[in-house]
Amino acid sequence: MSYDESKAKDILFIVDGSRSMKDRVKSAGMAKMEIVKQGLLDFVNERWAVSYVPWPLRIGITFYRLLGTPGTTELDVVVPLNPAPASLELYRLNEMPCKGGSPLVDALRYSIKEISDSLRGERRIKLISDGGNDGEPVKNCAEQLKAARVPIDAIELSNGASQELRDVATMTGGKYYRPNSLAEFRTAIRE
């Protein structure tokens, strides 16, 4: 089985692992992180067989959080985008804690760097957050985001709306979603 690399896809999920992700989405009756973990498990399990033999779709999942004083950004790579893992250790997804703050700009810079070397025809970042940002404003990395030419879909799990997440989607040619349930979250990560 072969495929055309220019028609292949890379999707990198970058997930806010801050303590506020323990909070519930009122309309869903579930914790934000509970929605994220279940939705990502479903997404990866549905696509794993076609994703990694022979890799027409590569999926990466990384959690980010800000820990300590002064704050240090922690990145937990659950599924590496490249090289594609030979087997999944998805149990690690369930073990990801919610702690610390949310360094949104650090997460965006990491995501762009991680996916920028790909030569695949479609590269996309799915930023999953509750809209919190405990670091510098997104406008500080606007030029870098635009120059990367990688669409970033902002998926916001919150009881309000974040202008910064909307701005990220708009400036990169991505889409903004604000799902209110697990079913809506599943739809947002599939599109």
C-alpha cells in the first residue's frame, strides 16, 4: 500500500493541561479534561489503523502547562507527530494531570516549530484550551503564526469566550469552535 506524500496529512493536537481544565462545562455536565480525553481517545482509536500503515495521516498529541515559580513551560508528548510511533501508549492520555497555569504563546510556538518541517500537503494544529493564558499576549507571536502558514483550529471548552483563541484561528486561516458537549467536541476535532 503506497500513498502520495503531498496528499498526506499531519494533525497536531496541543492541549491545555492547566488546573482550570478540571472545571466543568456547565452545558455538558462534564469536566473539560474529561471531554478532551474521551474525544481524543475516540479520534485516535478510529484512525490508528489507517493513520500508521503506511502513515497517510500522522497524529500528534502534546499537553502543555506552566509550573513553578518562576513559571516553566512543561510539554508532555503523549503521541509524537514524527516519527510516528510503532505502537500507542494511550493509557498515558488518561494519566495527564491538570495542574499549573496556561502558557498559550509557548504552546503555539512549540506547535509551529513541531509541524513546520513537514512537507505534507495538509498540516493542521488543533489547539484545545479553555481560553486561559498566563503568559504573554498572543499578539506578541502574531507574525510568527502568520509566517508559518499552518492553520490553527482553536477549540475552546469554556463557559465564556476568549478573544485570543478567536484571533489565533482568524490570523492563521483556521476555525474557531466552542463545543458545549462531548458530541460537539468530537465534531470539532474531526473537521
